[in-house]
Amino acid sequence: MIGYVTLGTNDFDKAAAFYDELLAELGGKRMMEDDRFIAWTADGSGAAISITKPFDGKEACVGNGVMVALTANSTDLVDKVYAKAIALGAVCEGKPGPRGESGFYAGYFRDMDGNKLNVFTMPGMG
């Protein structure tokens, strides 16, 4: 149902390098790009995540309550992607671990522009 999610950035090159490395952990590859926009997807036909320099020329800013969730097929992969994000300069917003009693397992972080993301898995996703 979701085609793609776009995150604004104020340092396009730094954000591109961050997401190239981070999303590679989940099989993500660039599917579309120009000088102010890059989109990644894991299989070429599913939902994508993208970065952009804001069209209006103003500074990118973070939406309060907005978060992008990245799917993983195991808790080990959640741990690996979360660790990669932190190693690449992301800030912890909640270390990986179980949340609630449904089997939901997630780690939360913010990228260098302050955008909040998580990487998660839950039963039936593997």
C-alpha cells in the first residue's frame, strides 16, 4: 500500500552515504536518483525510502511524531542494522529489544538530520 516515504536532508551527500550503507544491510539498492533525490528499495517493486533536499529551498526539519519503520526478518538482523546505524552516526532512541507481548522486536534511532527510524521484526515476517 505504501509506495515510498521521503525524508528531508540538509546534507545530501552525508545522508546518501548513510542510507547507502544502512539500507544495504536490508538488501536495499538505489532505484532512482537525481541531484536532489535518491530512492532505495530492496526488491525493485515494493515500498521505497528516499531522501531529498526540500523542494521549497528551506531547511529540512523533522516531523514530530513521524517515524519510518524498516522491516527485518530476524532479531539478529534488527540488532545488526541498529548497530550499523549507530556506527554510521545515528543517535539511539531505544536499543533493540522486545516491545510488549506480541513478539514485536525493534531498535529505534535518529539519522543525522534528526529523522526517527526503527528497524523491527515480529512473528510471521521471516
